[in-house]
Amino acid sequence: MTTEATLDDISILYKSDDYLIVDKHYDVMINHDDPNHQITVNKQLKRMYPELADPKLAHDFRFINRLDYSTSGILCLALNKSACTIATKCFQDRKVHKEYVALVRGHIDKDTMEIEKEIAENLEEGCTHMMCVPDETSQHYRKRKSALTHLQVQHRGQYDGQPATKVVLLPKTGRRHQLRVHCAFVGHTIIGDYTYSNRQDTEPYRMMLHAHRIVLPLPNEHIAVTAPDPFIIAVTAPDPFIPDTTRY
């Protein structure tokens, strides 16, 4: 998908009586308080499944997880209150397996990395919408929380003539902007991430981060869903990395 989203640009990956999992287009908000905002996931789903919208909810649907505006991929919804409670607890107990694919700037030397760095709200002027890895010499942050990301190199190659690496990112915690902050911290910002590239990365048509796979071991419904990888041909691959499929 390389064009702006329309109301029809959403794919259903999984549907049961209790849950709905969709593939979100990049550069689309999940919901918006302004009713005049044209394209949101909420409006896309209400157009596709008007019978599933709950008028008692502020935004019609129970979203279990969140994705940034710029991130594409797997988004989970519960279709009733009971299912929402069960799935939310699964996320809170960190039983959910989440896997993202991303293209980052530069060639990462190591094949695997464990990025264990706290993340906090950035209080610097002009950065209050951002998160950061706390700097002990500065007090311009608050609410620091532990965060852990496992990174696996899949391919090293080029994007638009510049060195790039395709990676699999496994967040072990679920902090806001965690993957974007951790990639920037190790010196390999996600391609197209305007915010964490100090507003420099403006050429790509999108931010190259995609929620690729999720496994929810729910008590009565084991869900394992994969969203198509949008970056399969985006990076040439001189040294393919074979991920460990046994982790599922």
C-alpha cells in the first residue's frame, strides 16, 4: 500500500464471535474526537460492519491494542465487554507475543540485540509529544518505565540507494513509541520516522514500521494472526536471516 487511505482501505485478518483483527493502513488514526475527521479505523469499521458498532461507546468499538498513526499492521478489537476484559488482562500479564517488521537506517553489525533501556516522557521544549531514553544528566523527563525490545536482523541491503537493514522487533514490554525510541537509541532510526530522526527523515512515503504478527493465548480462543509483510521487496538482501520459527 503506497497511497493515501480511503474508507475501504482496511483488511480483515480474523473474525470470531468475540474478536476482530484488522490490518491497519499506515497514516491512519484509530479514532478521532472531531467527527469531521474523514478517515479513521473507527469509521472504516463502522462502514464495513455497522451492526458491530456499539453506540454506548465513545468511538463505537473496543480497541484492545493501539498503533501509532504512522504504523501499519495488526490491530485487535473485542466485540463485547467480556471478551475485552479477558484480552486486556492477557496484554497486561504480558502473555501476548507481538512481532513487528521494520526498515532502519544503516547496517546493524550484530545479528541480534537486546535493547533494555527505560523509556520516559520527554519534557524538553518542543518535544512534549515524544518519549525518550532518560539521560541521567538531565531532568527533562518524567514517568520513566522499564522497557525491553529484542531485535533480529533479517536482511542488510539498501533503501533508495542508502544502507538499510530489515529487522524483526519483538517488544517484551508495551511502552509508548518503544520500538521507535529503542531503534533511535542504538543509532538506527526507523526509515521515515520524522519525529525520532530530529525531523530530518522526510523523503520516504511512510514510516517503515509494521505490526506483523500476534499470538493471543486466550482461555477459550487461541489466536495467531499474521499480517502481510509490506517490506518484502523494499530492501535487497545479500545475507538473508532465517528467524527462529520454534518460538511459536
